[in-house]
Amino acid sequence: MTRWLIDTGPIVALLVGDDSQHAWAVEQSRHAPATVMTCEAVISEVLFLLKRDGHDADDLFELIETGFLRTDFDFHGEHGRVRDLMRRYRDRPMSFADACLVRMAELQTDACIWTLDGDFHLYRLHRRRTLSLITPW
């Protein structure tokens, strides 16, 4: 079974009914496994965006409490590789959350990334392999 790693954009789109990608995100969630994985950096970005735009964070915590959304990344153990990724893609610039998700995908060979961020088309696993992506384009 393919493991889904979720980025900030689809989480916000799921939670905000008037988001331009809301319908797409809801449709994708119907095809998602029972649990999708992410990292704390993504959770932090989502919380920031929700608060900035005047939305409540309770629905995000509900996704975590129901088990749909789970964090599973050991930054302490992977910080060197995350730093290498951020250095390699500094011209983008690669965000901390993006680097953590790419590293998670490197560690899980069956992973795909559910994202609205076009930069993931440019990132490579282990410097050569393209990422498996779930995107609206």
C-alpha cells in the first residue's frame, strides 16, 4: 500500500471550505488511506495559516485525534539530511517543511506526497528520482 505524505496546502484546503482547492482536496481525501503522514513543520505551517486567515484550529486537531493525520518524523535523527536538502535547493528556496517531507519520502520507498506546491516537481529523491505526487495539475 502506498503511504501518503501530506503537505500544508491540502490540509488547509480540506479545512477551509472557501479555499480554491477545497473540492479537490475533499475528493482526494476519499482516495487516501485511513492515515496520512506528515511532520511537525507542516502542522506548524497549517496552524500559522489558519490563524493568520482567522480560522479556528480545532478541525486540524480533530484530524489528528481521529487518526487521519499523524506525524512521524525524527528531525533529530535526520537533521543532517534535511540540511543537505535545504542547501541543495536553496535557490528555490526549499522550506523546512518541504525538506522534511522529501526526507520522509526518501525513507519510505512507497510514499507519495499530496501537495499543492509546484516545487515538488523539481525536488529529487536521493538526487535523482522524481517524487510520486498527488497534485491537481
